[in-house]
Amino acid sequence: MVLIKPTKYDDDGYVVRFWKGVYPGNSLNVLHGLTEDVKRRDVFPDIRIQVDTFDETAEKIPVKQIVRWSRHAATKLVVCLVGVQTNQFPRALDLGRQFRAHGIDVIMGGFHTSGTVNMLGEQEPDIQQLFRESIIVVSGEVEGHWEGILADVLNGQLKPLYSFARDLKGLVDIESAPPPVMSPKTMKHFASRSFGTVETSRGCPFACTFCTIINVQGRTMRERSPESIAELIRKNYREHGFDFYFFTDDNFARKKRWRETFEALIRLRQEGIKVSFMMQVDLARKPKDFVRLAAEAGCTQVFIGMESVNPQNLKAEGKGQNKVGEYQNIIREWHAAGILVQTGYIIGLPFDTQEQVRQDIQYLMDEIQPDIGSFFMLTPLPGSHDHLEMKKRGEWMDPDFNKRDSFHATVAHPHMTTEQWTQAYEDAWKAFYSKENLTRILSRWSHNPRAYWSAVVMLMWYKNAALIEKQHPMIAGFFRLKDRLSRRPGFAIDPLPVHLWKRAKDVWHLVVSWACFLKEMEEIWLQTRPRSEREKRFAEEIERIQGEIWQTLKIAEWQRAYADAKAALPAKARALLDPFEDLSSKILLSPKDLDLFLKKWGSLQDRIQDLYRRFAGGDGSAKQWLDHLSGLQREAWQSLKVEEWEERYAGFRDRLPSKMQLLFVKFDALSNRVVYSRQDLRNCWTRTWEQVRGMRLWNIRPARLAVTCVKEVVLTTTFAARVLSCF
């Protein structure tokens, strides 16, 4: 029994596969569990059943090896392509053809075949294509039917189609269904081997027109028992160390026994099995203690299908249960419980325009304030009401199922061209994952280290996937791989040298992008990281003492004036005055530091006078600015209180944080605040590069460059180690 979760092709025809995956597929676990149950009950006493699972997102399918397995003596091999979504259908079909060419039985199931057969019937071209290829089609849930299908496999009596509950009546009771089984062999291909998925319920009571869930799993909630969920988690924790789960239920909040499930998880935590989880819920009102119990049970993240902040769009898509006016309070309630909120948001709903999308995303960030944004393009998937109605009206839909992934424009939009729609979608990702918004998000969690680091990891993964790897985070992993020979039919196979050259350029671009992203995240981390109480007291004292000194010296005014003067001053003048910008951000920690600073800052007056004489016959605006800068300096120097300041610094070093915490601390004169930043490192690299580019190597200061390199290594290793410790 070979269970394969197929991936999809990218726009260049390459199989989408990564060095490490992130989200393991739940369908693999369900089918694995059903097969293990057949083995456990000894349904076929004379048969030894071996199960191998493959998730193609994170591992290459060894087609030749599987074919060799099928040729072993006294062996019957069947390949099951499981959990196939519409965008994965072309790849699944191509895999099926490869196995059928060697006479291997192939079975395909998942939301695509189930939604198509349930809503449109078996005469649809894609289903007929499977029949022609002799690939067995399964529509619906196989609990209660799996051993019958396996019996047909063994007896050589497979039917072309197995359709269960086409009218959504008589859906299986999953309360007593065998638990899913996660394969350690497959999990080793994922970034976190302790991350599992489990489905505690099926169905959703709502009627969103874009959704396929309700037409495959129905609108009646069906649940696993709380006891069986707890036992599964306990077993996986003890045997495999799984300590984080994604509950893949479409709507955990509509479970009838949500309270009992939470209470069972709370009891597990009391046993010392401190498992955490994320889940999907809706925005409709919930019992008052739902959020509290979720937090006590170990919920750290929640996915909410917000879809839009435009009430007209929500009404058009049958999402009446979402009330935009309640979004903010709902998010705050989750935040108050220490739970991160991830929102699903659809771009391209009927009342969207490119400008409206931009405004709505800004409103989402400024007012609603979710922690993670997951954006999708409206896509009519087989099995949804939208798809059925478009078929009836004869409207155009892109015939390439590979693009039905919710991040390609596959239909005509009433108010946007394909290019505008795609641009609006890409701009939504760029806006939400901008440095400014990431800083705001992480600043909200600086009081909660657990939530803070969880947010750091999620935001890094999402931004890397969407803006660097150029894949949706829901299907992406870490470090894209491209197998030269695994290319979609119709695309040419590049000669090896050409392929290697393309990959070298891809990898170089990736490495450079990662380096820039890492530096950006280091800066955000320095600005937002949780502070110790000692650091907080240090910052307050510095802001009080140094703030007074800086105000007396008019350093903020000097900085603003110099920033305005830069454009008028000659390059040589700027080169002489630039070092004082760095000096103005220095933190003073002792009377000695104060004395040294005053000497250096005092030399600024001499430097300005020297420049004034040097450029006396030059541009009038430059002389005017130098006059202004000199005046500020003279006025400030008349108000010094050196002895008083030195007295306030006495004994200050005894109250300092660690040297590591002081390594990147700066004083922002404009806001009169202590800040943590890598700005001086960036300035050093910028100036060094300018000297190299101008062939003025004698201006490079080796000592400062060496210190900068050491600081870079310390900062990067410290940040990277902290991030990796989250896995």
C-alpha cells in the first residue's frame, strides 16, 4: 500500500517540492490509520500489509523503486493518490499515468474528485479522463468502506468509481473511526518532526458560496470523541514526541462537544503532556468561556476565515455570519488570552477594486490587527456553489486546474483586469509583511515571550514563502528544489548545463534575499524583543538622565538641521560631519563616557568653523546652513551642567544589563528614547561600500570594520539560535 499526497506544478512546469515541508497532509494520516486498523483487526489473515507514505511537497516520489516493489514475488501493490485538491489534479494524473504504464492499480480521492462527482456528476471531462486511464475514482469519505475497497484490490475486482454519500445523507460517523497515524519516516522531511495534524470533526453549518467543505463533508457536524482525541495525542506524545497539532477541522467552534474536548486536553496538560495546538474557528458569537478554555487547553494560534472587511462582499458570498463591526473586539478577545490570530482574506470578491483592496488591507492592519495574514484570490473550485453557478451560466474559467490554487486569477473579475487583480493580491502580501507592520505586530507581543517567538517564526515563514520563495505559505516549505526531469508534460527538459546555470542563479537570488531578510528581522527583533525588568529600569534611567543632556545640547535640533542641510553641503563637508550623527546616538554609562562625549561633541564647533572658512567663497546655501549649525552649537554650549550630570552617573554601571544587551543599544534624540538597533552596522557597511565603489580604500577604517564584523556575527548567531530553538 503506497499512499501519496501529490503536490502541484509551478508556472514553469516544475514539481513544487521543498527541502523541508511545513504542513504535513492530514489525508495521508487518515488513510494510514484506516489501513493500520485493517491490519490490526486481521481482516485479511493470510495477507501481510505494508504501508509506505509519501508527501510530495517535501520528498521526491521514488517511482522506479515503487515499480520494483510491485514486481516482487507474491506481491500486490496499489498506489493511492490521497487528498487530491483541484490544483494538484494535473500532477496526480501524471503520477497515476506513470504507475498505470507498469500495470499498477491506482486509486485517486480527495476534494477534487469528491466535489466534482457530488456537484456535477461523473460525466465531467476530468473524471472521464481518469476512467480512460483506468485510474479508480473515489468520491466521499471512505471510513466504513476502506476494507471493502482493499478486498476489491486483492480480488482484482476494482470498480471504476466508488461514490459514497453523493446526496450527503448517510455520512459516516467518525466518532468511532480509527485514529489517524503519522509516519515518522514521512515526518523527517518536515521542518518540525513534532508537528502533527488531526481532524477532530467534519462539516460546517454555514453556507459560504465559495466553499467546498459543505458539499463534500456536509453541514452537519460530526465529531471524534474527546476521549479518543486525548488518547491519540497521549500516544503520539509518548511514542513520537509530537507536541504541537494543527486541528484541521473546518470549524472547531461549531463542535457540539468542544467543551469536553478542551477539558480532555486540559487534563492531558495536568498529566504533564503539555501539547499546544492551533485551530480554525468562525467569527460568529461563541460562549463566553470558549476562548478562555481554548487557552487553558493549549491553544496558541487560531485561524479565522475573515475573508473581507467589506460587508457587501460578505453578503455576496453568503458569509452573513461575519459582522465587520465585531472583528476588532473578537481579535482583542483572542489576544487577551495570549493567542495569535491568523486570518484568511480573499482578494477579488465581487465589490473589490484595486484601490478598494489597498484601503481594506490598510484598515485590516490598522484597526482589526490580526497577527498573520493569509491571502487568497477568489477561485471557483469544483464542489462549490460558485463553481456550479458559473458552469450553468457558461462563464469562462481557466481550464488549467493547476492554476486553481487560489493564488492565480482564473476567472474574469467585474472591476479589475487580470493584471490589476494579480497586482492587488501581491500588494496585499507586501503591505501586510512590510517591515513597519511586522514591527507593530511583534511590539504587541513583547510582554508575552511565548507568543512573541511563535509570532516571529510564523511571520518569518509566511514572508519567506510569499515574497521570497513566491509560493503560498499553506503549501510552501523551506528551500525550493527543482528536479530537472520532473517537469510537466509539454515543457521542454533543459540540458543539464542550462538547468544547473538556471538553478545557480535561482539559489544565488535566494541566498541574497534571505540575507537581506535576516538583517531586516534582526532589526525588528532588536526593536521589539521582550525586555527584562532590569533592561526596562535601565532604559527609564537613561531616558531621564541622557534625555536632559541631549536637550541641553540641542542634539535633536542639530540632527534635524543637519538632515536638511545635507543636500546643500558639498560631499567633503558631509564626510567631515557624518561621524557626529553616529556620536549623537551613543549611550553614556559613566562620568568618563560623559567627559569623552563632551570633548568630541565640542570639537564639532571647531569642525564647523573650519568648514565655514573652507567654503567661504562657495555656495550661499551651504554657508547659510553652516551658520545655522554653528549657532545651535554655541547656544547649547552655554548651558552645560557637567558636575551635576557626572554626579547622576556615579554608580550607574552597577545597575546595567548584560554586555550582550548593551551591544546594540542606542539613544534616539528625536524621540528621547532608548532604542535597540543595528543602524550603526548598516551605516558602516554603507560607507565602506561607498569608499570601495569610489576606489578610496585609504578611507576605510579597518578597526571599525573588524568591530562591525564581530557585532554582525554575534547578532546573527544569537538571533538564529533563538529562532531555531522554537522548532
